[in-house]
Amino acid sequence: MSVIEAVDLFCGVGGLTCGLRSAGIRVRAGYDIDPVCKYPYESNNGATFVTQSVAELSGADLANWYSPGAIRLLAGCAPCQPFSTLANSCEKKDETKWGLLGEFARLVRELKPELVTMENVPRVTNHAPYHGFVRTLKEMGYHVDARRVRCADYGIPQERRRFVLIASRLGPASLPPAFGPARTVRDAIGHLPELDAGETDATDPLHKARSLTPINLQRIRASKPGGTWEEWPEELRSPCHKALTGASYRSVYARMRWDKPAPTMTTQCYNFGTGRFGHPEQDRSITLREAAILQSFPNDYKFVAPGETAHFAAVGRMIGNAVPPRLGEVVGQVFVAHVNDAA
């Protein structure tokens, strides 16, 4: 059986790496510019974290990570802010981030790995850097399969939409269609201990719920799973909800439903007021651990070193920015089957 080895660019805390490893791929290293990600990346994945920008890397640098005879996979999720819905409202973008997909393409040209995968927001396909990336792959002889996917179709308990590209120089490979019933919020987090707002589980520092102000505690008690703030008594509604500009924001200050996948986990997923992040039953927002599990991280994935405080903003950013590990696992399973068929 051929061995697939990978390097993960823009690796963050290791969501993609975690998934690839679950599929049987040997991930050697991850690169990211955020040093805070080093501990979670290395302690969970047994791979080396390198704090370095991809713009400073060469194909020769990457080649040093792979063993002789290994099938080489170059993987990555270039920062998606330039391609997001919010970014489209502003013409002046961060040019360094626009260029990162181009740097990824440059490294593919220099390294010439057998396999490539890229994950991003669906709107990436509306922009020239994406088309240049695909053009580079095809000019180099890669077979490319790229599509918009619903994460819930791959067993992730979350209604996240992402764009996934896989490419191979060994022959055609493609992502599978949806399979199996979607996992629900209850499937994912129904087993965790109950908490009140502001409490932390004594056995897991990440299973901690943010405190609620008195009025937000009243609001969540008035919220039904799957409902909106329009069902609240008038005195609980915020002035912004009453304004015409706020009337369309119905998925804030809302509870999830036990029997459905969760909404997309964002960097603010621990806040009741920033989305449908209220617990389906308990009068609180979801915890950091619940958010991580809804992203499909293992129940015991470590985000902070022992003895350090799990700050909501820092850990929430790590979780919300991560590739769901299960999505990485699906990609890895496709590559493993593909390489074995090509052998």
C-alpha cells in the first residue's frame, strides 16, 4: 500500500490535519503565521507546527518534509476573508490575503506534488485568484474536481457550506455525494453535562458557558428552539430589532434545535446575541467544547495548554476559523482510495 504524506498550509489549530490523519494520511507539518495555534496543532496531531508565512516558503522547503517514495499531498485553506460575503461590501481588500491563493499555486508549481486539496468559502469561485489557481493545476496535468458542499451531508452536525477542491496527477478523483442521515445537535452534544450561564464544567475547562446579562437571560428563557426574537414579549426586544434595518436579522438571539444540525460555527459562536447559538434546552449559549464538537473536533481535542485559561475570544476564533475535521477526513478517504486504485 502506498503511503500518502501531507503538509498543511494555513493549518490553524489543525482541523484539516486532524481529519487527514483520521483517514490514514501521514501529516508531517503544518504552516501558519499565528503562534497561538502551535500548542493545539502539535499536541493533538503529532506533527510539527512552523510559524511562517507561505509567502516565505519555497517548494524546496516543503520537499524536505516528505519521505522518499511517498505520495505527496499539499493541502491548505487560504484565509477566506477576501472571498467572504462581508468582504464583498468593501472594494478595498487586504492585498496580502488576496495573494495567498497565488502563493499556494506557486508552491504547487515548485513542489509538483502528486495530490492537492484546497478548502474555502463558496464565494471563492467568484474571484480571479481562484480561477488562476485552477488554471495552474490544469496546465500542470492535474485532474481537478471542485464543488460546493454542505457539511451536514458528510456527517458533520452543522449547516456549514464550503467549497472543496481536490486534484491529482495520478488520474481522476472525485468527492463522494451526500451519504447517510445528517447528525443532529443532540447526536453531537446531548451527552455533555448540564451547565448554567457563566458556569464551567469541573472536568473540562472548555465546557464553559459565557455569562448572560439579566435581560439576555430573560430573552433566552423566552426563546423557543428554532424560533426567533419576534416571539418575545415587546419589552424584551432590542431597539435594533424594532428598526427596519434589523427586522431581517432573525437568526440572532436564537436557540438551536435538538433535531437539526447546528448553524455554521463562527468565531463568535459562544455568544447568544451573534447567531443561533443558544443551547436548545439550557438557558445559556453553547460552550466552547460544544462549538468544537459541532465543528466535528474530537471530544477531547486540546485548545489550550494545561493550566492556561480558555479565553472565549481566543478559543472561539480558533474553532470558528478551523476546517471541520470530518470534512478533512472525507477528503483524505477519497485520496487513500484513489491512490490504492492507481497503484
